[in-house]
Amino acid sequence: MAALRRLSSWRRLCASARGPRGPCTKGCVSYFSTSMRRHATFYTDPVEAVKDIPDGAKILFGGFGLCGIPENLIGALLKTGAKGLTAVSNNTGVDGFGLGILFQSKQIKRMLASYVGENAEFERQYLSGELELELIPQGTLAERIRAGGAGVPAFYTSTGYGTLVQEGGIPIKYNKDGSIAIASEPKEVRVFNDRHFVLEKAITGDFALVKAWKADRAGNVIFRKSARNFNLPMCKAAETTVVEVEEIVDIGSFAPEDIHVPQIYVDRLIKGEKYEKRIERLSIRKEDNVKTKSDGPGHNVRERIIRRAALEFEDGMYANLGIGIPLLASSFINPNITVYLQSENGILGLGPYPLPNEVDADLINAGKETVTVLPGASYFSSDESFAMIRGGHVNMTMLGAMQVSKYGDVANWIIPGQILKGMGGAMDLVSSIQTRVVVTMEHSTKKNAHKIMEKCTLPLTGKQCVDRIITEKAVFDVDSKKGLTLIELWEGLTVDDIKKCTGCDFAVSPKLMPMQQITI
């Protein structure tokens, strides 16, 4: 009975502290039921919500491209003038919008990202030595943030083994004369089950600035469509998490099982005054959805590769497609089969580009293009997405490349001497031995240099990971020990023709056949 009296007293105390309208606003103190951590504090002015962020702070910025970025909080940080900041974000924004405005004001000193995109001011500062950049594979970035929020100091991943990520040497900072002032360091490697894994350390921040769709007055948060991305893991990985939302609703508006981020992770909340929700790459389809006409299968070199690549899809397959030819191949999937397309920014069940009236800024693919989803689709966060990828749950990855070696090494993210754009999610996508990796590319460069070689001369994306190569001239199977086998040949070409334009030797299948083309 004594225990029941104490419980009853505790409930009255909680009710008194909470008040009739839920948690107190700024200036009041209220407590969670089992800890001394305060409830989320609600703000009306975004500047007030971030004014205590000091110079030199490390800040996690949610979003993917321009989708789901905390527009109002970034604008408020511009007004506070905090400088010398370390920013952690998948992308760097664009000139004049998103994080781009903080680069223009020179408030960011160091950037951790997977892909820097098209940001001229960022590029200028980086190449002139004004700014430091640490490039991290997208899935590793998501997992390092997730680990930070979970109290895991480090972990091992196969992503990046045998590349500059593991070996070191990626430029972090340049001198003014263009020489490298700081380069990335080599990382520890261990072997588990006869495979090599790279040690990666967790990422945490002093603050996280996050964009969500709605919050209730208890501080619970939900996201909308693909705007979940990096926002969800970042909520959990900072000393202070500040969330801006489009709407604040009463407690009970969300079913408990529908909440994406529980209140325990949220420190400050603000309803954003306005949102531009700029779309980075508006892609739409015509009403009749008619495919581009051609003079027949294989007439156009690019379409020839696309039509062959479409034959790689199998009924019930889960597949991730890179931008360009791989993604275009999805338009030629046999209508009699079902293929579930996964996008690393947090979608399973991608559909076609939207009609003009279907465009939604909260629904984009990994190429930052507007998309739709099919019935049965699902949305999830970036860390969940790459758990699917690294864990081998995706059956096939199809991507482009600049070079592929005889034994299946692939290079597709950097050309030395040119600006680093970043590896994005490519290193993660080729890291699972359970996932079939198909490369689609033109057989030679525009200058007729070899792209299929004995050994890649460009920095690698992955080692011994490619299973098949499809070009406009031929199809090769790849074995990590035996090398290449020519299995298909475009009509009018001979084996000798392929030898002349291929930079390594290869076997010829006894079942060599004409290069296949889907005909739908």
C-alpha cells in the first residue's frame, strides 16, 4: 500500500508540473516521468532557439539535398553570426539557400559530408584553403551518427576497404598554392569471417538542427515522406536537439506507435514561420507517359545499354539504381514482373516521375529528383536505408563507373585534379557480398581510352565487387579470382574488335551470344 501511495503522489506531482495544457513553454521547468531531463521547450522565435550556439560549435544539420532541411533555424543561425562552426550534413546546400547561406557568410570552418554537390562558394573556399572538408561515405556517415546517438563509440564496416577512405590521402584542406595541407589518415582494419572491415568512430554534435513535419505538445515528432532522411538519427546524437516543424498539435493526435522520434530526444521545438521547400531537380512525366521514340532497339548507344540493363531485373527483386543509365533502365522493366526500387535517402517502392500536379518537395530520390511511390511503398531514415544495403537485403545494385578492373574493382567517384564532389552512397552500395553489382557504362572514354582495365588507375569505390559489366559493345561476367568472361557481343562486332578496345585479357564463353535487348 505504501508503494501505491507513493505512486499516486508521484502522478499528482507530474500532473501539477505538466499543467492543463501539456509541457511548459520557455521559462517553465517540467520533468520526464523517470529522469531529471526537461521536457522540450517551445519557442516562437527561431533566433531565441539557437542564440546560445557558441563560436566553434559542432552542429548536425538534417536533410538530404534540399529536402527536409531546417530552413528557419539555418536562417536564425545566420542572424546570430556564430562562426568557426563544424557542420555535419549529407550535403552542403546550394548557393544562396540552405547551408549555402552559411558558407557565403563564412560561418562554417569545417564540413563533414558525403557529397558536396553544386555549390560554387563552397568549392571556392575549399580549394583556396579557407574551409576543411571531411568526405565520408553516405551510409558510414549515417551509421556514425546513429552510433553516436546510441552511445556506441566506434564500429567496423566493410564500406571503404581498399579505398582512400581506409588508406588515407583524401584532401581535407588545401594550401593557397593548391598543395594539400591536411589529408585524411589511414584507418584501422580488422578481419572478421575472412573479410576486411574498417574502424569508424561515432559522430556526435553539440547541437542538432532538425526539420520535422509535426510535433505534439509533449515533444514527440513525426516526419513526412522522404524528408525523414538524416533528420531522424541526428535527433539522437547531439547534446541539444532543436527541431522545427510545420505544425504543433495536441497530445494524443499521434497514436503512440506512429511516433518517429520520442520526446526524450527533443530539447527545443519551434513552429517554422514559412517554408520555401525549394526543389533541387524538378523531374516530371508527360500525361501519356510515352517513352522516347527511337529508330529501333540498340540504334542509340545509350539506349542500347539501357535496354540490355533492363534484362537484369527479376520478379520480386529489390534493387538500387544509380542516376543516369541505371535509373533510366527502370522505365523498361518488363510489365509482367514486379521490381521494388530502393532509394538510399529512405524509400522502398519508387514509382515514376510525377505528373505536374503530383510534384511534392518532400518526395525525392537519391538523385534529388522529384518522384512518386507505388502502392505498398515505405519511408525510413538514412541509417535504416543503409542497414538494408550493407546487410545484403538489396538483391542488386546497378551503377555507372569510370573504370572497372579485370577482377571487379570499380572506380566512379573522383578524378584526381578535379574538384571532389564526394562518393555519396556508392561505396556502401558495393560493400555487401550478398548484393549483385552490375556496372553500366560506355566501353571506352570519349578519347578512346580504356575503361575496362587490368587495374584501375583512378581511386577505387570498391574492391572485387563487380559481378557484371554492360557496355554498348559487350557484356562481361566478372569473377574476383578468374577475371572477365565475354558472354554477349553486339551484332556486327567480333571478339577481336572487343580485344582492341578492352584494356585487359578476358575469356570467351563457349555460349557466347548476340547482345540481348528488351523489346517492350
